[in-house]
Amino acid sequence: MSKCEICGKENVSLLYARHKDYDSLIGICQECWIKAWAENKLVSGSGSSGGCCG
């Protein structure tokens, strides 16, 4: 557990993905991942959620 690189929330489980607004793979919380996915901000195939993104 660590700190979300988008919202700054601490002690949360992180998902790692390549965000279109950032230049590298970043760790983001589930809330930010859901929002970024809905806004089409994640680079396809970059997530590591451990399974399908249902």
C-alpha cells in the first residue's frame, strides 16, 4: 500500500497503469483508476489490476 500519484490519498492499494497525462507507469488508487478509465485516460493494455477490469 502506498500513495496515489493522482489524488495523493495515502495507505491505499495501488493499480499501475500508463496514464495519458503522465509520461510513465504510475500507481493510482481504485477510485482514480475508475475515473481515468471512464474518461479514456489510460493507455490500453497498461493496467495491472490482476484480472479483468469489470
